[in-house]
Amino acid sequence: MRIGFAMCGSFCTFAQVFPVMEELAKEHQVTPIFSFAASTIDSRFGLAREHLEKAGALCGTAPLRTIEAVEPIGPKKLFDILVIAPCTGNTLAKLAHSIADTPVTMAAKSHLRNGRPILVAVSTNDALAGAAENIGKLLSRKHYYFVPFGQDDAEKKPTSMVADFKKIPQAMEAAMDGRQLQPVLFG
């Protein structure tokens, strides 16, 4: 299978996402895609350069980092599925409103032109606040599927939710079959 694997700037989850990327790359052709934030911001979770190098080494190809680089995804039918993991609240909002002004959102727009699935792995502190509306919009749209997600720290961050990244392969298989992996929400 040909997988586009897009990463957004939820840096605290990169350590959970990279092992899944590595697992998928052992069996499939995986092309990493980085949002502007993911490809340029250094954080306490690592340097942008290091994240780009790691993704490139795991997948055997340099990450796509520009709108121009991802625009051909749809016309050339480059992927069978596009995975967005982690998907931030900012990217959720843009996807829900059909805004294509980053490498990740343009990759999604381009990929959707062929009616192929997009798998979203939520990671946002406002999932049960401002981002809830956008999650709902995408849940009701054709070709969007979600990796099961739930609250990651209900006491300290009551509106925060994060996907169970280990379920990406299982959720991907379901999405390829045109179905949403259940349950979508875990407690």
C-alpha cells in the first residue's frame, strides 16, 4: 500500500507516532509529509531538523514540506490512503472548512479529489471545546475516518483529547474498507 503520512505540530506526541510510522514503513511505501510548524519549530520535544531526518530515515524518502511538493498527490494518485498523525486543532479547523494553505491541508485536498480515505489521529487540547465542532464536521464527511481517541488527562486538561496512535494500522485497514473503526471514543 502507498501511504502518505502527514505530521502536524503536536510535538509532545511525536515519540508515540514515530514507532507507528516505522512499523508501517516495514510493510508499505510510506511518504512523510510535514506541516510548516512540524518542519520548522524546535521545541522541548526535539529539533525540527531531527524530526525531519528521523522521518526520512524511517521511510527512506525525505519528507514533503511545501504546498508545491504535495499538490501532485491527487493528480498523480500517489497514495492509497493519507494518514494525518498527529492532527492538531488548527489542522482540524482548516480541514473542516476546506482551507488548503499548508502542506498537510493541501495534501488532504489533493488526495480527496480521487475519493480516497483520509485517516485523522486527533491530538489537541481543545477537542472538547473549540475543536469539537470541527471534529463533528469531519466525522460526518465522506472519506474522513478517525483513529479512536479519548481524553488524555481529564483532571488537568479537561478538554484535551488524543488518538490511540497504536491503533493507526487497524484504523487504516478499516478506512480502506470504507468503515470507521469502533469505538471512535474510548474512556
